[in-house]
Amino acid sequence: MLSDSELNKLREDIVVRSNMRDVPLTLHSTWGTFSPREIDEGTELLLKYIDVKVDDNCLDLGCGYGPIGLTLAKLSPEGKTTLVDRDFIAVEYANKNIANNKISNAEALLSNGFASIGDKKFDIVASNIPAKVGNEMLSLFMHDAYKQLNPGGRIYVVTINGLRNYIKRNFKEIFGNYKKCKQGTNYTVAMASK
């Protein structure tokens, strides 16, 4: 049985330091969020291949505690970045990380996919799609992304390699195009444009 001091230690924030795309961030996370102790391999791969302009409006879909969205916000300081997640703890930590890193052009919202985004339009939608989200939710993500992207906007996703053909087929069907940016040992980064 754990002592009270050991339990209290587990309740403390986990601190992750990140420097993806030469953007230094200090991120706080907690047990129960996705990859709480380190930036996962899929997220790192995704961020290497996103082409971001300084004035892009970005959406981080399924943001967790915010490593993708905060990096995008720093790379596009003249745009606005919205981070969404269906988990209220993730959104709480994403907003805490936005404040702690003094990022003024980002906000995190509680939303199941695009449900609470309203009529916001984006130049970039980025997501480290969970493998177990299900085909129905993946279909909603992709169709809703198409509707919310500005003309010329891009969607970038990273998935486990087992989903790469599903993503390719759906990107071609919905967007009319597909580009494999990088296939690593475990993950594939793909992009489509509107």
C-alpha cells in the first residue's frame, strides 16, 4: 500500500520539456492524459512535417495537454490556434500550458471533435488520431475538417501504420487528394488539402 506522501507525489503535475521545431515549451501533464511523461513518437513525427505559415489559423484536434497546438501557435504568431479535446482534464491542462508558456494566440475548448467549434475556419487541422477512436469518429473528423477548412487549407494527421490505407482512401474520397509525408517504423504522417 502506498503512503500518503507517495500518493501526494503521484498527484503532482508531471513536467515535460519540449523543443520540437525549435519551439521551447514547458508542458504540465497528469496521469490519465495521453503520454503524460514525454512527447510521443507520433506527435514528434507529425510536427516535423506540418508546413505552417506565420498567419495560419490552426486547429489541434484531440489536443491532450497541448504539445501540437502550442507548437503550432508559436509557429504561426499572427494566426489563431484552437485546441480541442473531449476530455475536460486535457483541456484544463492545455489551457494551463497556454498560460504558463505565455501564448496569447491560442485557446483550448472542450469539444467532441468539431461539435463545439461553431463556424470557425482554419488553414491547418492537425491531429494525432487515436487508433481506437473508431471508423465512425474518423469519418466525422475528416468530413468536418473539410467543412471547416479555408480554401487551400490542409489537414495533417499521424496514425499508426495500420490505419494508413484507411486514411489514404478517405482523404482521396473526401478531399480528392492525399500525400504521404512520412512513413516511419510505427507511424505515418499524411496530408490532404482543400
